[in-house]
Amino acid sequence: MEEEPLPTGAEGRGQHNGDAGQAAVAVREVRPARCLCPACRGRTGMMGPASDTYRVRKEDVMSGQADATSTGPLRRAMRGRDPGEEHRASTPLELLFDLTFVVAVSQAASQFHHALAEGHVGSGLAAYAAVFFAIWWAWMNFTWFASAYDTDDAPYRLLTLLQMAGVLVLAAGVSAVFERGDFALVVAGYIVMRVAMVAQWVRAAVEHPEGRGGALRYAVGITVVQLGWVARLWAPGAWAWVTFLVLVAAELAVPAWAEYRGSPTGWHPGHIAERYSLFTIIVLGEVILGSLAAVHSAVAGRGLSAPVLLIAIGGLLLVFALWWIYFTGSEAGLTTLRTALVWGYGHYVVFAALAAIGAGLEAALDAVEHHGHLPVRGAGPAVALPVVITLLMLGALHRITRTGAVGHALLVGGGALVVLVLGLSAPALGIGGAVLGMGLAVAATLAANLFTVRRRAEGH
């Protein structure tokens, strides 16, 4: 299917536009951006005909009451945000929402570390991947919806509060998944978040007629899949994981079905890139926090040893180099729906692998102190593999979506190979030397890519 660029310059549609420093009152015609679906090509209007225009007073936009149907500051019509809005930034509510996910990510990484320490690598990895999918997918759906429809009024805030409560319920159930394979509490928290999301989409369908088709598809699709998650709780044995994979595929299919077959939503590329960047900082912060706790425990037990110091330095270097690699990216390549889906979905691997690095570093410190059942030959790959996955995925995303500088396949692949070899060589090098070497290898990969990009820019 031929794909057109997403709208980037719809003038003045939605709430929260205008210069807050201007007090003048102005009335202007507002035409939403062009629709992406084949049926509407050639016509103006975000999701409808050219006649679907409305008038916005600048004073109403500045006060957040951007249409005549608003009943006051506690309630605004959900008409959709301008995908070309200048200086669009994350709201305080979005930042508070992210903080609840800090708890969930911390629980997932901590339980994965405990599974590694006990030598339950396979079952721990499966539980971690499953739990992290629930965390990431709920966060991602809220983020993209907010980019398109955030009204920041009382109903919107209360439904967001309900989603935050669901995150905390999910986080409380993480340990049961790792210990007994019991998903009941995780599913309960997940469904609370998803039901709140359905309510948001229903509201968008009612109050934004031009986007009703896509909004209803989201609401129906999410609802049907949630029924599947409830039914899965009674799936026996191996069928539990088979049905899990089927339901994951169904969850991932809902946005594509709604966007391509319904009315595309007007999300903001710059806002989306910022939201993902902030979540990356959250995950990296969890890596630092977990590593610091492990270092403190090791020092308190036997004092500061050379291996502990090398792991601490190597871990910090890994976090810093991967942070730099990630933030060479931008939203410039997020111009089509297909690119946005690849970029957005690919971040599951990025986020999960980044958080797993922290668990691996803690496992490496456990091996130094002879805690747990994971030997050095297992601790090395526990650090190396998530680093390799992060490197390869970031390189692929930067290259496919043209959203970053670190996309040279040979350099990224070479750096990942060096990291893997160092991880496997931990028994010979010592776990401290191996982790430090991994940090230096990732830093060298970053430097080589940046040098290559600069040479190309200079025409060499």
C-alpha cells in the first residue's frame, strides 16, 4: 500500500496552541491536516471532508477551552491535538504517569536478577519478557493516545489515575509470575489499564467525529483482546505460553488495523520522540540504581575489591555510551505510519534489553562475591547479551527509520561481536575485566560511528 507522509503542519487544531505570552484575541479558520487513508486522499481534513472546519478563538486556546462545547475548565471536548504544534512537550501528568512505571520496571529487573542468581535462566527470561511486554505495551498505548488526544481535563486525568493504579497492581504481581508462574495479579492490573484506555478511545469516538472510525476500532480491538487475556488464565500447561504469543500478536495488530483501516490519529512526532527518550532515561536510571545497590552490598560485605571496582566503572561506561548512542536519534525519520510502527514496536526490545543490563551487572557482582548459583561463565553472557541486543536493535532502528547517526551496519555489528566475545571470555579475563572491556567496546563503537557520520557530512 502506498504510504504518504504523516501530517506535520496542521494549523492550530486542538487544544493548547498559541503563544502564551500574547493576550490578543483573534479568530481564525482552522483546517485539520490531510487524511492518510486512500478514501480521503485529495481532500483536506484530518479524517473527513474539507467542510469539516471550525473556528477557534486564541483566548480559548490559551485557556485550554478550545471549542464551544467545553463546559468549563474541568471539561474540554476531545477534538484531537495538532500534529504540527510547535514546542509540544511532555505534560506534568505524563511525567507522573511515567513514575509509576519506574516501580514496575524496577520489579521486573529485580526479579530477573534473582532468577539469574538462582540459576533459573530460561524460566526467568521467559517471565521477564512476558512481564515487560505488559509494562511496555500499556505505557506505549497511553503515550500515543496522549500525543493525539490529550485534553488534560478532569475526565482525562481521572482515567489516567486509573491506569496508574493498574500499573501498581501489575507491579505487585510480578514476583508471583517469577516464583510460581501465576499471572493473575499481573493480568488484573493490565486489564485495569486497558479498560481505562478503552474508555479514552470511546470518548474520542464520541467527541471527535472525524476520527470516530479509528477510535472505535481501537476500543473494540482492545476489548476483545482483554477477554482473551482473562480466558488465558485457565489455559493448561504449554498452552498458556502458546496463547500468550497469540494474544501478543493480537495486541500488536490492533494499532495497525485501526490506523490503516480506520481513521489515522494525529500524533505528534516530536512529542513521541521526547516521550520515548524520557522512558529511556527511566530505564537507564533503573540500571544505575540496581548496580549501585549491588556495589554497596559487595563493598559492605568484603570491602572494595578490584573486580567490584572494574564492574562499577564498566557498568557506568556502558550506561553512558548507550545513552549517547540512543540520543544521537531524532524524530526526523518518523514521517510515515509504517516507520512509526517499526520504531515504536522496536523499542520493546530496546527497553527490555536496557533494563536487563542492570540485572546482568548485579549478577556479575554476585559472581564476584560468590552469591547465588550463577558462575562467572554465566555472569559474563548475562551482561553481554543484553548489551549486544541493545546495540544491534538501536543500530537497526537508526538505520531503518533514519532517526539517528549510529546506523553503520559493519561498525555496530563489529562492536556487538567484540562485546559478545568479552562476555564469553569472562572466566579467562575475570568478570571485572570483561565488563570494563564491554564498556570500552561500546564507547569505541559510538566513537567510530560518529566519526563516520562526520566524514560523510564533510563529503569525504
